[in-house]
Amino acid sequence: MKRLGTERIGKLAVVRSVAELRRRVRAWRRAGETVALVPTMGALHAGHLALVTRARELCDRVVASLFVNPTQFGPDEDFARYPRDEGGDAAKLVAARCDLLYAPPLEEMYPQGFSTSIGAGALAAGQCGRFRPGHFSGVATVVTKLLQQAQADVACFGEKDWQQLQVIRRVVRDLDIAVRIEGVPIVREADGLALSSRNAYLSPAERAAAPALQRTLRDIARRIERGEASVAAALEAAVGELGRAGFTKIDYVEAVEAETLAPLARADRPGRILAAAWLGRTRLIDNVPLPPAG
């Protein structure tokens, strides 16, 4: 595999080393251009491409990274079977007017002897952090490396991974990384299912049941906002609704303060309802805003 210089996949320029990525970014900066980064693990869908579109709106140049990061997967998770299609991803990025794909090999991201990790603190302790030990440390470490490698002005992340977005914002703030983190709204299928690369794992029956996750969250958010149910009662009802819809296991359904992820006992400030639930072997996450009750 080439480690220096620029390759091409179809019409898209591809670099695989930090040195070549930085060389390209420096050239753009010398030309007075701004740079946005869109970190991905590939298997791109319309949600990822919305990030590229937003990045293009904000900056002159857009770099997408493609790296399936092993340190954010647990030992029993789907790292080995996570969908990979670099050629197909490259074609989608060309259509979205991405300027450069950064697709480093494992040894470029984690060279021999690599031993540093970044903890994500209290923001990573709850919600998905309870069920995926080490996940957010892996995310925080690889995202910090990508931000330092690309040295972009802006980095775009989807709001579907709401907890991840808040963790990344906190890491950037705490470590004084000179980048603006831009959250991009969730992109959904026509029936409301949030787009995810893991949706490909769903059987036809599971896919038919999956939109109930978003519908349930929106319903309980409306009930809380209108004062028709307490937060605790609405969350309890949501668990029952998801079970009846066919979800086989519910990791959590929680109401939290939007930025700190602290539990909300009352809807007295801007919040978010977050959930993770399983359909068979597929774990889905979603979230919806929770405005203060009127």
C-alpha cells in the first residue's frame, strides 16, 4: 500500500499518510482557503453526505476521513463485520463534492508502540458508556488524532450520536484544539428511521419495526412538553412501547440536559431524550429534542 503521495479512486484524490494529508492542507491554506473535516468509518449513506454538504457550505475545502477504528469496538462487537466499501464510498464523496479522502491504514493511525488514550470523563460514563466500556475513550482518542492530523478549521459530526457529539465538544474545549465542532441534524428515512450504516444488518421484519424507536421518542417528548405526563412516567411508558413494537432489549431511554447529559427529572430546561435498543443482533440509537415544558 502506498504511504506517500496521492492516489486516486475514480475521480477522488486519496491520501493515506499524515504527512501527505498535512501537505495538501498546507497548500490550501497558503491559497487562503479554509478546510473542513468529516470523520467517518465508511459505509457512507445520506447522513454522512449531509455532513459533507454542510462542510462544503462552511469551508472552501472538504476532507473526509475513512477509518474503521478498532479501539472504539468492544471484544464482542461488530468490528470484523462492520461494512466496508472504499470504492463505493469514494464515488459518493465525489458526487458530494468532497475534495480529498484521507484513508489511513491501521499502522499509520496506531504505529507500533502506541500507548496513549484520552478519557472522556463524566459525559462518557452514562448512556452508551454504561453498555460499551472503553468506547468513548476510543472515540475521543481517534477523533483527537484526526483533528490534529487534518488541522481543519471546522469538523462536522452528526447529531444522531448525540452523546458522542457532546464528548467531542468537551474534548476539544478541554484540550484547546483549534477547531469548530459543527453538529448536523439527523437524516432519516421517509418512515423516520435514523440513517445508520448498521441498518444494513436488519432483517426485513426488524426493518419494519425499527421506525417505532423514533416514533416512541417523539411521542413521549410531546407528552412531557405538554405536561401530559411526568418525565419518569413517560420514560417508563416508552420502554413498554418499544417492547410491544418488537425491540428485544432496551439498553436505556433517558431524558438528559442537552449539553451536560445530566439526568432531567423535570423538563425545565432544554433537554434531549436518548435511547438505545436492540432488534435481534442490531443495536439502534436515536434521540429527539425535549423543549422545556410549556
